[in-house]
Amino acid sequence: MAEHVAPKKRKLDIDRVHINLSQKELQRYILEIAKEPLVFLDKISDWGSLAWTPESLSKQLSNVRTRFRFCPRISSSEYCFPAKHAVMETDCQFMEGTFGDFHEWLTCDEAKSPNLAFGKFPRKDYSCYADYKYMKDLFVECPSKVQDINWACLGFPTRTGEQSTFWMGSDESFTPCHYDSYGCNLVAQLYGKKKWLLFPPTQSEYLHPTRIPYEESSVFSLVNIRDPDHEKFPNFEHATCYEVILEPGDILFVPKHWWHYVECVETAISVNTWIEMNTDNYDRIEEAITRTLINPLKLEETKVGACDQNVWLNPSMRKENLSFHESMNYLGQALRLYHLEQMKANNEVEQQENKELGADEFINTVVSTDVIRMIAQKLLKLTKPMR
């Protein structure tokens, strides 16, 4: 068999723009007009958060403990994943510590690292990431810092750090390739550089979506974006990648449902906010159905020892109540919100009560002939012998 030669992946640069619009016009541009990623320039030059560094935060947040994610570097002997495996958060290790612990780990002499709080994860072998931290919880000791973030510059004057999340990581720390089910995303780079690789929703088939590991609102890709397996995922070679390296002061706009893989080029700090959109109410229904189906099936596997919960459930979901009863309540709420939004959009008078969805009705729906037929066709395609 001839050796497979990986084709040159098509990459497009993301436009970096200066836009001079009013708040109202800019908000409309982001929510209704912009269809591709954009980097906004010169919008946050007055943000106090541009002065944040790992060292300054280690002092300001000295008593705050949070969870850090450690992943073996590809160049390390600790990296023991199969070749071309798409590393997920479930493949990583976690440890609680302070930002002082992180800064010490980041700057210490390697010879002294075994004596540190994070000493079991040598910097030469591991990356470290404090990712997806709600600022309102993180900055309890210095709440004024939350106001260092103000998204009015992008047309959202009521959004501050209260509605934002915080990300700080070492070089090579990363977020697996995925798309977010809800809203569009605004990302402000405050310190260091981050590489973003993005793919449009129209190319989802090339990214091979998976709900394992499961996390509400996140759909992951089975493809290792950095080193794709073209034999296993041959159609990935048709994907077009949008690439940008964010520098301090940049704001990246990520449209709804765009796939993205993110990696720190060097030690980096960023914050983001997800902006709700009208279509989110329908997406919550799809997410609620996914939750209602996937968790009882995987939990049953966990009970009989056929599957480890730490493998199929993303760390952020492990404290959630994932019972069928709770998931049905979640689905019922999503359906009610959708109908209410539709009535408001159509200027209809709100009905007294929406019809409640019972468990039997849900089960009969998911095992209906048309749904089963569609699943059967997908399974036949999935298990078709290779020629």
C-alpha cells in the first residue's frame, strides 16, 4: 500500500479590523451581520486588565484555590496516548492550587520543581491550564477587578466580568476542538499569545462530531487537529481552517456553532463572554434531548463496570444531577422557554399552560418508526465493511 501523504490543509487568515460604529450598530453587526470570525483592534486599550500578569494575579488572588488541568507535552516521555489521538480533557490530570502555586511552577528552576505544590507535574513534561473559570467566583477577594472587563466597547454595555470567564495557561495548554451550542463568543486577549484554529459549521462532517466525552453545550471533534489521522478521517483533508494568533489587546469574534481549537503559544491570559442569541432556545431543546438520552445509557454502563465515568463525562459535569427525572425536567423547561419565545415573537397572548411532556411520550418519540429508521441507516453506514 502506498504511503499516505497528508495534503496541505487549506488555511485562511482571519480579518483584523478597525470598526468605528456606535454601540447599537456594533451590537447589531455582531448579532445579525457578521458571519465569519473577526479580530477587532484597538477596542480595549483602556481596560485595566491589560496590565494583568501571572505574577500580579498570584498576589491579588493569593488565597483563591481553583482547579488546574495538566496534560503531558507531545515531546515528553509522559505523553503516552495512541498516535494521532485527539486528546480530551478526560485524558488530563487535575490538581487544586492557588495562582501563586501556578506562578511558582511557571518560573522556578526545574531542579527545584519536585518541592513545589505542583511538583508532580514537571514543567518540561506538562502544560498547565486554569480554564473556564467564572470571574465572579474567582475574584471574590478583589471584586473591583471584575469591572476591569467591560464589553461596552463591542456594543454590550451591561456585560462586565460578571458575565465573563477567565483562562490562564502555560505554553502548549489547549482547549480540544469543539463548538459551543449556545450563543456567539467574544474573546479578549490580555497577556501572551494564543493560536485559534476555526472551522465553519458547514464543515461539521469533516470534523467527526462526538458527544463522548459529554458536556452540555459542547460538541467535540474526534480529529486530532494538530496531527490528523487521514486514514481514519480521510475527509478531514477537505476542511478549510481559519487561523489567527491573538495578541494582547485583540478581541476575537467567534460566530455561533463555529468549531475551534485553541492553544497557548506562550503563557497567556484571556477572558471571554458568550452572547445569547434568539436561536439558543431551540438549541437548548436539542441539548436537553441529548442529556436525557446519553446519561442513563452511560450511567448504566458505569454501574456494571463496563465504562468509567471519568472517561465519558467531562470534568465540568461530574457534580451535575444527571438522573433521567432531572433531565426530563430540564427538557420540559427548554420546551416551555421555546414556546414562550415563539409566542412573544408572534405577538401572541401567552397560553395558560403548555402541555407537559411525559416520560412515555418522550420514549415513544425517540423510538418512533422514523427516528429508528434514521438511526438504523446511520448505523449501517457506520459499520459498513471497508473495501
